[in-house]
Amino acid sequence: LPLTVREAVKAINGSFFNATARAWMVPLASYKKAAAALREGGIGPTGAQEATAKELATALASREGGDSVDARAACIPPSLGDSLLPFQRVGVRFALERGGRALIADEMGLGKTLQGLATAAAFKDEWPLLILAPSSLRLSWAAEIVRWLPEISR
């Protein structure tokens, strides 16, 4: 990097040089500042870097933004959402805060299926949905889907 660009990137709070990768690392939250420094130096980020940063920023915003979590939670059918116990609501909210990417590892009988279906329902606009389960449980899952998400056609 030219000295002025290097100094500008170096001045960004949280940036550091990764000697192994031989590259400057900048926190995602400071991406716009780093991109501006590169453009001022006549370099500019590539289209792929711009697209990656945009995707990461969107994922970060959905993970951190309470509005997004509340909007997703509103997509859960009332019949399902109202049936969740308080600890299950906490589990679903935990998954929603992480963009639906969570491992539900409660003990048997505590409603992992219900929490999974509620989380999946919150992301219905991103379906198709793939549920991985042992073949011995496939009919149980199908029955629970019909029970809790009856608006889904077979």
C-alpha cells in the first residue's frame, strides 16, 4: 500500500497488520472508512470485496438489530408463538439474534422441535427449508409441521 493509504488504514481503530496473510485487517464496522482511504489512495476495493462487505454488514445488522429480530418474531404464527413456554421464547430469540443459525441442544422433551419450527417460520421468506432428522423421526416431524404450521402445503 502507498504510505498515505497505509497510514490512513493504520489509523482506523481496531485495524492491524496480519503478518501471516500479509494484509491489513479492518473491523467490519470500519469498512466504509477503510474503503474511503483506499479510494483516496487511488486503489479502491474490488467489486467482490464490496459485495462481501455488504453481505457481512447485513448479517451483522440482523444479528445485532433488535428491530430485525422483532420483525422476524412477528412472522411466527400466533398459534405457534403463543404456545412457546418462556424458556422456549428465549431460545427462539437467541436463534433469531443469530440470523436463525443456532444449535438447540436442550434435554429430551423440552420442545426443541417447537423452537426449531418457530425459528424456521420466522425465516419463511428464505425457504426452501431442509430439516435433517433420523428417518425414525421423519413422520413425527411431518406431524409437528402439520400441527404447528398448517398453512404449509404438502
